[in-house]
Amino acid sequence: MGIRKLEDTITLDFTTHNPFTGAVQDTDSIPTCKIFEDDNDSAILIPTVTKRVGETGNYRISIEATVANGFEIGKSYNVIISATVNTISAKSRIDSFVLDSKRISDLNDADVSNLALENTVQEILVSIGEISTGGLTTEQDAMLRRALGLGQENYRIFSPVYDANGNMTTATIKIYPSASDCEADTNVTATYTVTSTYDSNHRMSTYKVKKI
């Protein structure tokens, strides 16, 4: 089940086949499509099915997932096709999706780099009067970069040491300004030591992270 964005037009393809041989074959008549919302047994939309020009047994539908057509954020939808080939009628669900205010590509395309996060935090600090609109001081900038790194973006653990029970007792953490630096272990923003202790039941008692 995919995530689609409300007000998008969603185009889907499907193919039809000879029920006896399995070969791709055109339908006896144009297939029909119904879209159902959640457990509602009445179709919310009946879009038109169109044959792709020059393609045997290949059809498409365009779904206008709009408020005007009754679609809603948070609801799930099933796309059902009915078709007849060689006088044999069949029905199949070709897709299902949930509507959201954003599509997957919106989330994938979002700029979540260190710079974007830094700018966002800087804007918040300005708005609450913690810093001036002139920007961060050198010390504030360094603190912010370390905070971003400790959020486990571009973050690596080195030299872990384990006790006899397999519990990690010490390690070194490094954080980096970019993914490429993290990969190459270059331009380290900060380095930390991690120390852990455990009780008699091998459960963690203390966990410390100290900047070197």
C-alpha cells in the first residue's frame, strides 16, 4: 500500500491476458474501474479506463484524488478492475493507497542536511531572542553542530570494548559535518568517550558520553 497526496492525479496501468494461454490479449470490451474507500461498499469514484495506443492488452486509468471527488486524508482506497477476455469475466485489485498531505517524494526531497537543520534551529533561536539576527557566534555554532551530530546524523562509533557478558563498557564516538566525511573519517567535528556500567543482572546502570 502506497502513500499518495490529496489533490494528486494518480495514473495506473494494468494488463489483460488470455485466460487459457496466459498471452497478453485485449479485452472483449473496455474494462471498468471502481475505487472503494475503507470499508464503504459503494464506489467513491468510477474513473474511465483507456487503452494505451498501440499496446496489446495494456490499459490505464487516471484517478483525480481530490476533495471534490470525495477523497480524504488518512483514508485508504482500493482500485478494482473488472474485465472480460475470451468471454471470461474477471476482477482484480490493481492498487491500494492511503492519502496524506504529503507524498513519499516530498519527504524524500526534503533537505535534511546539517546546513538546513542548522538554519532552522538558528531561525528558532532568533525568534525567541536567544541570538541576534546577525547569526551565531563561533561558540554557538560549534555547540549547534555538536548537537546535530549527537542526533546521530553523520555519526560513527569506534573501538568498542565489551565485558565477559558481551556488554559494551567503553567506546569512542565521532561526529562529522557531512556524509562523505563520515565515510572517510575526515574533518571530525567532535570526539567523545562512552562509558557504561552494569549491575549483577547485566542491566545498564550508568551511561556517560563525554567530549574529549
